Amino acid sequence: MQTLKITLVLTAMTAAVLFAAGCGDDTEPDCTPVCAIGQECGGDGCGGFCGTDDGMCAGGLACDGTACIEDPCPEGFVLVPAWTFTMGSPDNEPGRVTGGGDETAHKVTISRPFCMADHEVTNAEWKSVTDTEPSFFADAGDDVPVQNINWYDAIRFLNMKSASDGLTACYETTGESGTFAKGCVEGQIQCGGDFLFGSVTRVPGCTGYRLPTEAEWELAARAGVDTDPEDFQGLAPAEGMQCQTPNDRLDETAWFCGNAAASYASAYDCHNWSPLETCGPQPVKTKSANRWGLYDMLGNVFEFCQDHYWWHTPDHQVDPLLDDPNGYNRIIRGGSWAATAAFARYASRAAMASNDRGDVGLRMVVDVPGYEPEDETDTPEPPTGAAKVSTLPPPATGALTVRSGDEAMPLPEDGTGVYDEEVVFAGPTYRVVSFNLMCSVCGAGYDTWEERLVYFRDMFATIDADLIGLQEIVFDFEVDQVLEKLPGYAANFYKGDGADFFPNPDATVLYRTERFDLIDSGLYWLSPTPDVPWSLGYSDGQTLPRMVSWVKLYDKQYYQEIYFATTHFDSTHPHQENSAPQVIETTAEWAALAPVILTGDFNTEPRDPAFNILTNGIDAQGFKFFDAFEKVGNYWNREFNTDTCPAYDPINRIDHIFAAGADWQTKFWWVDLRKFGPNTYYPSDHRLIWADLVQVTP
């Protein structure tokens, strides 16, 4: 194996530090569980070398995790040392559950140093290599990070950059299709992209540019600093995690929705979720760098990683990488100008489909020559108790990858599984479903509508819900077909006027007539003219009208009134950012009178501004919804969610159950993962979610 000549610099000061740190005396340093390959154990734990906890070197040298060496990185890159650190977050870290990404704390060893670009790839750097301008914010300036690219766009850019610099490509690709770096249509900050490869394979020993692994990214962002759980003792869960400013944690180093004010022509109207009027990404390297010299590791734009998303495991891992050919969503890290402060945390995890585009860019990594294994047998063995992770973790014992419709759905046992401590749930309880049925004329790869109606019957018979919110029913007679399969329920949806406006049951509410009496019902359109039937909303690209269907009910079991509603947001922007405040304002009026439960397909992930508005309030103030998922975090039936391409991923959840008008707790939050029929198809392209919501106080 080729080695790198190392110049070790030990000064009298360093020697004094070594002695004080426990090297050379009888003090037993704390190095649990083990240091990285070739790493020494100092009084501060595993450091670059004995006694140095920050990996800093004097005299222009760089730390490789073992010693100070001549800096091997190209200009504009920083040497990130081999290191052992705690990846993930403590249970009490504010913002931990906001995005739904698993943040289980665990030790990770990065066994080899690497060079990371000190800034995100800019518009100018992207254009100089590709001669394209995909960014929504292309007019923001050359030094603003490139965005509106997908993961495949990033891979092609890296290979093109490697070739232009005379380096060997780090990716072997096949089956290219679609339009490279196309961006999104005018006015859209997020979209699905058509550019992709049939396969992407990492090339060992390449000299060119690549993406960081997720673990490498978190190490670089942390700059050797583990999170201390005591930092969060006594803090409220949402403290400093939204868009409010000033934010002492972020204002010096990160651009996020509270401080990313922009005045260029394409600046985005963010007044509904931010204290600012218009926002957008900012020029790189205008905030302070972290202590390893890396800029914008938090905020500005999300950054793609190599890995697919999966859940962390608590075991110690060495050089973990999840890059499975059957994987689905790619990890994105760091937060962005549009995201709340909760996403600008070292441990925060988000993900997106490999072909989707949005407020995501990239940061380049180069391997250091002389540290790569020559072949598989030269790969360092994990320390005792550590695991080398390169594939998906095995399913939980007894977990099923496919569940047929005639099997009983596994249900939670009463009073268990959600909270560490025993909790007594007292108060009115409502079993609530949200389900996008997938329209009867949509999509191949699914059974017929008539067959799926039978599956729906079996699903609802098992769940026995009180309130059901359905989306994407196309024709009014299909509501009747659903009700035939669900005796004991009544429905509300837009039935048309028999003349100019035909029925539109897209958002349909069902309620159990044995428990509820109907007091009132109605709907409003998500548009500037909410009382005008079939009025389109706020986006030029919107093709279908969107609405909220609602009922006001009398609960005969608990002798109280309650509002129940469902909706289906459009996928376009700024429809979402304008619909969310409209829903907030209407629901606030209801919530002043009675408890409210809202379900729907919001086409809005936890990292998106519309979700921020719904759960944090307009301008992060005033009325907001309770998110049923937030109280359960990762304690749901994920042990049955074991497909390599998981059937459900809460990090990208767009179907939500919200509540307001009272203090609420979530007793259970569940996902129906069953498949049906001879071909074991899912009944829809969405998964049914349901929750038991407990009204703790009036």
C-alpha cells in the first residue's frame, strides 16, 4: 500500500500538552469505544494526535487524524482528518423530530482523511463546467450556491469537473436519459426532474471529485465536536428552532429562514413563514467558517450526500455508506435559506428522491492519495464492537417484507410503544385516518379501481376509524362506491351545482354516524376567491382547483362539538406557501369554538415552507397546528417497513394529521403497509396513515 510521507511537528508546547493530556504519565484517558485507525488516544478522547481535540496544526500544516502533515488538498479544499465521533443527536435535542429523520446517536469512525471543498459549488463554478444555469436564483449572482439540481445532475457535474481538471472520474454511469441540469419551470422552486442514470457506481481509487458520505459530511460539519446533551437541559422543544431572529446559535455561521433576506429580482416571497419579506440563498463564504475552515455547512442550501436514507443503528460503525442499487431517497444535509433552524443542526437529516430538484446543491470531496485501500483485503477491519456498513441493516426479527391483505394488520397494544415512561391517556379519543386513494384513472402497476375498492374495505374494517379524510377521488359516484364498502359512515364533498360546476370529490370527509351527528358542513377553495367554485389557486402552473372539505359534528360519546376537515394541496409553488396561511386563518376561527382535526395530502414535506407555516404559525407566530407525528417520532411500526426501497419514509411524508383547538397527545401513529391481490400490489401510491388522538384538555 502506498503511504504518504509524514512530517510530524512536536514543539515544546506540544510536548507539554501531551504530558498534561495523559500521554507520558499514568493517567488513563477516556477513549470509548476505540480510536480511528492510526489515531492516538489523548486526554480529550480520540483526537488528531495526543492532546489535540480540534485537529488543528501550527505552521500551515494540516491534521490527517494521526499527525501534522504538509497539506495535500487542492486550493479551496480543507483536509478533514480521520476521526471518531458521535453521529446523531441526544434524545433531548430541540428540533430532533421535526423532519422525521432518525437521529439515533452512535459512534462512527472515519478511518481516512479526505479533502472537502470549503464552500458549496456556486452558480459560476457550475456554469464554467457545464455551460448550464439550472438555478431558480440564477440572477442572485455568480457566488450564490447552485440549486434546482437533482442527485443525478450532481453526479454528472462531478464527472465533468474531474475530466476538465485532468482527473479520473469517481462515478461509472450507465443509461443516461432526460435533460441534464434543466432546473424547474419558471416560478417553481421545487419540481421532479427527468434526468437520471440507469446505474451509478463509485470508482475505487479515483483522483477526481465525489460527494461526501453522510458520515463524512457530519464529521466535517461538527469539526470534531460531539453534542453535549447537557446543552439542552431545560430548553423548550421548539426553542430557537423556527425562523425567529436573532438566533445566537446560527446568525454568525448559517443562512436560514430567519436571516436569509434577499433583494435580487428572483428573491422569493417568504413573509408567510419568516420575519423577512423576501428570501433566498446568499453568496458563499459570507458567514464565519467552522473551526476546520468550512463555510456554510449549516444553511444556505441543502447539500447532497452519497448515501441513500435509512435509519441509524446504535452500534459503532466504520466508514459507513449506504449506497444500495435499490435505494430510493438520497440524503441531503445542512438546512437551507428556506428551512427552519431545526434543519440547521449537525444531526438533522433530510432526504429527497434522486430525480427531484429543489433548494439543494452540492459540495465536492477529493480523496487524499496514499490512504485508499489497494483492494478489498486492504480495507481496515472495524475495531472490536464496530460494524462496517455498506448495505441495508437486516430487518427486525420477525419483520415481514410483504404483508398480504388477508393477514391481520399488526396493531399496537394499548398503552405501549410510544413513550419511554408510562403515560395515562385520559380524554376524548379519536381514531383518525388520512388516505390518498390514488385516482381511479391514474397510474400503471396497480390493480383496477374495482379491485382496490375491496382492498379499501378490508383496510378500513381493520382500523375501525372514527374520522376519515380521503383525497383524489375523481367522480361523485366513486364516493358512493366507497360508502358501500364502509357501512356506517356519511360523507361530505363538493357535489357541484348541477349546471356550471360539476362535482369534485377530491377532498372528501367521512365520519361515523353512530358516534357523530352532523351540525354543519361546507368547503372553501384554496385560492384568492375561496367562495368561487373551481377557482384556481396561487400558482401559474396549477391545473386543478384545490379545496378544504369540512364538517362540524356533535360527538355523542363525549358530548362536545368538533370540526373535522381534509384537503389536498397542489404540488406547485407558491400555491403551498399561500394555501397554508389560508388554512391557518380559517381553522383559527373554528379552534376558538371547538377542537379541530385536519387531515390531508399536503404535498408538503417537513422541510418545506408550507409545513413550517402549518406547524409554527404564520411568520412563526400565533395560531399553529399540532402535528400528530411529532409526539411519536420514530416509535411507529417501522419494524414492518423493511423493503430495501421502503414502503414508507417519514422523512419525506406529505400526508399529515394535524389538530388544534385543545391540548392534544398522540396515543398511536401507524402506517398501513399491507399489499393485496395475487400480484401483492399496494392499494395506492400513498400509504394510509392513522392515529389515535387524545384531547387532553378542552
